[in-house]
Amino acid sequence: MTPRTIAIYGKGGIGKSFTTTNLSATFALMGKRVLQLGCDPKHDSTTSLFGGLSLPTVTEVFAEKNARNEQVQISDIVFRRDIQGFPQPIYGVELGGPQVGRGCGGRGIISGFDVLEKLGLFSWNLDIILMDFLGDVVCGGFATPLARSLSEEVILLTTNDRQSIFTANNICRANNYFKTVGGQSKLLGLIINRDDGSGIAEKYAAAAGINILMKLPYNPAARDRDDSFGFAVKLPEIGEKFRKLATDILDRKINPCEAAGLDFHTFVRLFGEVSKAHPKPASDDELTGQKAKTADSSSENTSNGSSSPDSIRLLACIDELPHSEQEIYRMIEVDKKSASEAAALKGISESEAQTILSSARTHLRKLFFST
């Protein structure tokens, strides 16, 4: 029997591991053989699942075995936990990844899947494989289950804040892209965690055409269970929601979404009116300090009177510049026009105007400081 594979994606820190762990526990309580696969370099997806234990990761074990020229075995990286009252054990794997700053997390995901596939992951005697995936990393490694159709289905997790919804939208768009090039992963829908009743995530889901699978309000007792490495589904109000979702998944009652995701401008307009104005560009002058120096000089001239010896000399030097340089210099430095405005008045490109201005400044310095 081929296991059912489901990837759960979401922004870091919004409760992916909490959701995945409690869904794993629910399936196990329903008599299903479940493997939870942590796909995050932090390798903390299965910590609560295993009562606070941190599992050795595929990345770590592979490196150690490779150094001794040994092959990785299933028992090296797959672990089980027998829990009182559960009719089935729960299995866990952590792919892991490099230490911070010492390698590519996405490459670790790809390598980890290579190891698991060689060990026959998708032919093991399992009913469900839940993949807990970090969703706000856009490199190809974290899109592995979508790009290679390793996950039959995808669930997005979000809260009611713009950044977590933005991440969910990115995953939706990525999955849609992979479908256009042969990908087979189906989007089941969206889970709203820590729901505050604001309806923001629901507004997005309606606009994008995505199913709402479950809404979980913030629950201090559930948080306490998770912090103490327990299962929130043992709380009736939480367990009931997870059991309904698990049943709908097993019975295939959820029609996959055909959502393509929203483009950036459509997405941001969900949160309010957005200006269509172009951003104001910074100039070379203001960042290199040239304009500031000229402004300081002008201020100094003004304070000392327009007839100060230096100001008279500067004006005389400007008069000695080539005609084309005089015009551009006066427009930009004296009349305070922008380089683009000066270029338009002279019928030249902005880059040409900048080149002429630079040449004028060079000549002006030589003239001013010449003996």
C-alpha cells in the first residue's frame, strides 16, 4: 500500500509543528500508521510528538556514516513512540540541515529526501506521511515535494496577519506553477491558526478561491499542552476539530482547490488602498555627497553675502566652462532642477546629463583651485 502524503506549509513561528503534531496524533488515535517528517533545519517538528526528545537528523547521521564509509539504515533515522491509549505507534524523522551560516538548508532538504527515497520511504507500511515544511524560504529545496510531486496533497497554514498570508499565497502560486510543468500535488486548502475572528485570512481565501479546512482559536490550555510536550487534541474542543479534519481527509471529502494564488498588487489591495505612484529615486549626488557640499557652499556664500570673493570667483569659473557644461551645471546646481528635468530640457538622456555634470564639476575644481 502506498502511503498518503500531505505537505503542510506555513510561515515560521505560526504553529506548523503544533498543527502537524496534533494531526499526526489524531490519525494515530484513529488507528492509522503515521510518519511525521520534519522538513526544517531547526529540526524541532517532532519534539512534542516524542515527548520532548530531539531526534537525530538525517543530515547528522548521513555525515557521520559517510565519514566511516557506512550506509544509512532505516533504524538510524526513523524513530517510533508508543503512547499509552494510542492504538498505533507514531513514527518520526527529522531531515535537519546545516548549522547557521555553514551551508544551504534547501540543499539539506534535497539530500535528505534522496536518502529516504533510497530507503524506500514511499513504499513503507504506512497510511499517512505528514511533511512539516517551512514555507517562507523560497529556494528550490523547500519546494521539493511540490516540484517532484512527492506530496499528494498540500495544506497551507496561516494566521490573520499579512505576512503569514503572504507566505501561504506564495506557496499556492508555487504549487500552481509546478502544476503547469507536470506537478501533481493538489491543494486541499487553508488552516487558520490562532484565529482572532478578524476574518482577514478568510477574506484572502475567498479572493484566492481556497477552501477553509479548519479554524483554531487561540487557546491557552492548548498552548500549555504544547509547551509541556503534550497533545492539544486531548482537549475536547481541540480534539473535535482535528478529528473532523482528519476524517474529511481520510474519506476524501475535501475537493482540491484550483487556486492559482493572487499576484502581488491584487494581494496587497486586500489590506487597503495602494498608491499607484512610482517610488521616488535617490540620486547619485545625494548619496555621494556632492550636492550636499554644493548646498553647504551656497549657504556659506549666502551668509557671507553674494559678493564674497569666493562666490565671485566661483561664478567667474562657471563662465569659463564649455557652453554645454555651463548649461547643465546651472540647471542642476543653481536652478536646482533634477538631472532628468535638465536632460528633458536639453533633449538628451539622463545618463548624458549626469556625465556632462560630472565633467563640469571636474573642470570647475581645476579652474577654482588653479594658481
